[in-house]
Amino acid sequence: MTKRTQIEKIHQTPAAAAGSLTLGDRVYLKFGWPMVRSLHVVAKALVFGLVLLVDYLLVLFTAVSAVPNIAALIQKGTGVTVDMRIDAVIAGWLIPVLFIVAAVLVGEIFLMRRMWRFAGARLDSLAGWLFRLEHEKRASQRPVTRIPTKVQASRGPKFAALS
């Protein structure tokens, strides 16, 4: 039985008349399987391209605007000038600037990772919607494992994590 006949057979029931076809089923029935895959690839490219653009703009804003303003604010607050000794400039201006820039960098990386993961999760849900993966996800979930008894544990290798 082909995928087309499976989908048509599933949706010939009265419940299907209420519109239970997913987007992937509608695109598949109208255009075929390559169009469903192409739709998913285009969505991936657009979403990850948008995330990369937002990441680029965030880094550009930080590098061009935020870091120089932070350095100027620290220089103004500490009163460090050019005619001071180098150790005073390092201790009073350079170390605080480097610390704050490192904190901003860590925050940016955290935000970028969160956006990337959020986009990936949305694309996974789109793939499930397009390809009807909900039932396959449930079937492939790991079963709940019980803690092995001493007899069961002694049968396994000594270093299971390394094998």
C-alpha cells in the first residue's frame, strides 16, 4: 500500500471530513512527496537564516556600540587618563573592561544558543506536523528501566560506560 492510499484510507472516515488532514498530508496529496520534503528544507533554511541574521545583528551592535560605551563609562567612572602609569591604567581601566566584556560575551553566547535551540525545536515540531512523526516519537521513546539487581549488575561489563 502506498503512502497516498494510506492517507486517503485514513481520511475517508467521518472524523476526517472535519478537516483532520495535516499540512503535510494536504501538500502530499496535491503535489507529492518531493514537495513535502522541499517545504521542510525551505522552512529550515528560512528559520536558521533568520536566527543567523539576528545573531549577526546582536554581535554587530555589541561590538560597535555596547563595548565602546562600556569602555568609555568605565574610563569616566575611574578617572583614568593617558598620562597615568601603565600599571594604573591596567588595574583601573583594562581589567574592569575585560571583565565586563567577557560577561557580555557569555550572555551573548547563551542567548544565541537559546535562539538556535528554540528554532530547532520549532522545526522539529514542523517536521512532526509535516511527516506525522508523533506516533513514531512515542514508539521510539526509551522504556522506563528498572534499577538492576546485584545479580543482573554482576553479569554486565565492569566499565559499562567505557564499552
